[in-house]
Amino acid sequence: MAKAQLDELDLQILAALSTRADLTNKALAARLGLAESTCAHRVRGLRDRGVIRDTRIRLDAATLGYPLEAIIKVRLANHTGEKVNALFDALVATPRVLQVFHVAGVDDFLVHVAVQDAAALRDIVLEHITVHPVVRGTETQLVFDLRDGRGVLG
């Protein structure tokens, strides 16, 4: 994918929305000293070009009853495109999966999950991951804490 051509105003908009994605167009325009119509047009352009992929809220899994987070490393027995894509689709569709990374190295996938307890974690591994014939093995690591980085514009 080609690098998007961004000017200083685009970067200012992205920086503001990266820290406060819930800013209204009016608040964003005021913060940047822009007309609301100009601001809306620029944000729409960033969305249309795929620079802004989506807008989400982040939930506190622990307060919702899922205090145990883990990274499940998944190793594959073979790497045919069709089987890799099918597993990728199955992993992202699994309940309590927060993120799935397809990676290079010893492991092929990293699956970030949030669950109620150790039994629920075991169930994800046994009922949703190792049931796929393409999976050779898994290794699970508990997440003690998670902090946000500065982001791509940091």
C-alpha cells in the first residue's frame, strides 16, 4: 500500500483524533482553528483514503467480568494460504478474542484474549484453537499489565 500524502493540517487532525477519538467535529474545528465545514471535509477525506480506518471505544474487560488477559501463541503445522486464512477468520470470530496478529517467526499467530478465569482460557485453547488440524501447538502467556504506546504519530 502506498504511503498517504498528508499535509500539516491532516497531521494535526490525526494527532487530535488519536488522543480523543470522540471529539465532535465542532470541537475538533475549534481546537484547530478551522471552519466546521473544512474540518468535516478533511476528516471525510482521511476516512475515504483509508488513513482513518475506524473509530472505536475501548472497554475495560475486567469491569465486564473478564479480568484475565492472555496472549496465546499459535504454531501451524503447514502454511497453505487457504488454511492460514481460514484459521485467521476462525480466530477473530472466537468469543473473548480482542486481537489476532499474524506474525513471522517461530509462532504464526498471537491471539490476545480476555476471559473470566483459567478454565475459560483453557476452553478457548481447546475448543477454538487446537481443534483446527492446521494447528501444531500453542503456548499461553498471561498479561499482567498493558500500556498504550505513543502511536504512529508520537
